[in-house]
Amino acid sequence: MTACRLHNLNALSVIAALTALSLSNGCGDSGGSAVELTPTARRQPASFTTPLTSADIQTVLNVADDMPEGKLPEFVPLAKSTIDDRMPAAKLIEAYRSEYRRMFDPVEQASHWRRDAQLTQTLAAHETTPEDFASLLTRIGCGVAASTVKSQFNLHDTSAKASEQLATITSQMDALDQHATNPRVRPVAIEQRRQPLVDQLKSLVALAEFSAILASVPPQTAEVIAQHRDALASLLPEGSELEMFERTLDAPAVIVPVSHETSAGH
């Protein structure tokens, strides 16, 4: 499973992410008028550091029972990225970091769910809001992923390694960008060498962000998920939460020569 996506919960389209994150299956837009709360009635939903409780798990199970085919609402993917890969490395890192964090933003996801009147009414019947329910599903998904990943990886070491590799890639991209100012250098040659670095940069940003999220999951959350795993079995993911870690950590370093490419060269 990429990121912390749940099977029916489809809790996050991330990485695609490690690079792209896409979601599927679940409840679509009913086309009805959403039941809105006034802005002053809303509060900030729980963060990743808020421990799950058995009552939270029961809320999820109860909502699933009332949903068509027992499927919980899907997380809607972000719109296609408009980030310009030609930006300097430091700006690209910040842009992709911001985009990645939006994928985990329950308020952003709830803005889509509020267009579905039936879903909003179902959640209200269980005394929860789209924002709180999005936060709840995200915390469950990341709790499941954290339970598996933490048993195999030291997340602090993983984050440090990702940061170190990002620093190396930033230096390589900066050197390429500087080299591109040479009028004798063919732009296509620079692009061919730069794009693999951009792709790796995206993956490493996602890895660093995801590592930080999983590291913030409190032990109580893992304990509660373990206690209710049988009840959640039909909603939990099929596949390995380790896939994106293994793929990224095992990827060979991208080495880019930058000093000899001219219009008369390759």
C-alpha cells in the first residue's frame, strides 16, 4: 500500500508517492445539497498525535454499517500538480512538501465530502463531522502503516537519510542550473540529466514527510488498532506498507555529470 491508504477507507492517495498517490473506490458525489455547518461551529480536527480510542474505532464501524455496500468514503485526490519542475531545487522541495501535506489535510478532504448531502447526514447521525471523520480515517490509516513500518525501520534514521540525499540532490541540481547558463550547453542535455534528479527529489520529499507523520503516531494508537484489528479486517489494506520505503531506500543514487556538456559534445 502506498502511504497509509486503507483498502475501503482509501485514506490517502499519497505517494503516488512516494510520488503520486491516487485513490479509488468509495462514495461519490450525490449531487444533493450539502448539509453545512456554519464556519463558527467548526473546530480544528484532531492531529496525528491525538491517540485513537476504542470509541473512535466503533464510530468508524458504525458509519461503515450505514454506508452503501459498507464502503467508507474515499479520499479525493488533489488536482493534477501544477508545480513547475524547472524551479530551483530548494523551491521544489518546499512546493512538493506543501503539496504532500495537503494530501493529509482533513479539512481539504472534508470540503469534498460536504458536497455529498447523504454522506454528511450519515456522519451527523453518528455525531461526527466530515472534518473529524477525515481526521479519524487518516489517523487509523497512518496507525496501521506505523505499526508495520516501525517494526522494520528506524524512522528517525530514515528521515535523516532522506534529508542527506535531498541535500546531495539539491547540490547537483544547483550545479546543473548554473551550468545551463553557459550558452554552449544544449538545454535538452541539461533537461535529460535534471529530470531524474527531480523525480528522486519528489520521492525523497514524500519519504521524509511520511516518516515524520508515522513517527508522530502515538503508541496508544497502535495498541487500539491491534485490539480491534479483527473488527477492522474488511476495511484494512491489502499489500505492504513497506513498499514505498523499500523502493525508495533501495534506489541507487543518481549521479549527474555537469562539467563537460556543450553544444559540440554529446
